[in-house]
Amino acid sequence: MKNKFNLFKSVIIFLLVVLTFFFQPNSLSAIETAPRITDREIIEALTRIEIRQNNLEKEIAQLRVDMNEQFRKIDKQFDRIDKQFDRMDKQFDRMGKQFDRMVNIISAIVIAFFGIVAVTIGFALWDRRTMIRPFEAKIKELEQTDTKLINALKELAKDNKRLNEVLRNLGIL
């Protein structure tokens, strides 16, 4: 049985080797033959490559010129923007100065208002005191006169019963 199996195995290997050579004859050779190229074809190919390279160099140079032009335009735009920002800064400075002036004016008005109010209140208090002093002096004078009159009535009430009774009813005695 082993013999049959070995024989079968050998036949299959042989068939595989034969089929491999039969269906792929070029795969077993290590060197492929290239078609022969003449010197003229090589020179023409190199000439075409050189022309393409020159064209590419021209395109690259043109792109550099175009890019430089674009960068100049962008720089001009940035210059315009910088000038615009400078104008805006000057405008903000002017507005800031105007705002400071307005704040100073409003502060002066508020201070003046409070000054006028303080002067008015001071004048009212001064006027009141000066107006009250003469009345105070007259009231003191009247009080002294009343005290003298009451003392005089008390003296008279000692001798006069009717006056004594009236002064007691009034609460003076």
C-alpha cells in the first residue's frame, strides 16, 4: 500500500513539473530580453525630456513671477489696511479727547451745582440766625419785664386779697 501511495505521489509531482514547464515557459528563464533601442531613439527621447524640462523650468519661473506679483499685491493690501488702522487710531484718540473734555465739563457742572446748593443752604442758615437774633433779644427783654411785673404783682398781692386770689387762680403764687 505504501508503494502505491509513493508511486501515486511521484506521478503527481511529475505531472505538476511538466505542466508548469508547458504552460509558463518564460517564467523559468531568469533573463528577459528587452527590445533593442537604437542610439537615435535614445537621443530623441532625451531631447523630448530636455524640452519638457525646459518647459517646466519656464512654467516654474512664470509661477515665481506670478507669485511675486501676488505677494506685492498682498503687501499693498496690508499697507492699505495699516493706513486704515492708523486713521482709526487717530479717530479713537480724537474721540477719547472729546470724551475727556465732556467728562471735565460734566464734572464742573456737578461741582458748580453742589457749590450753589451749599451756598444757598449756608445763606438760608445765616439769614435765619440774623433774623432770629433781634427776636431773641426782644423776647429776653419781655421775659425780664414779665419777671419784674410778676414780682411787683406778688408784692401787691401781699396787701390786696382780691389780687392774691386772682394770682393764685392763675398759678402765679
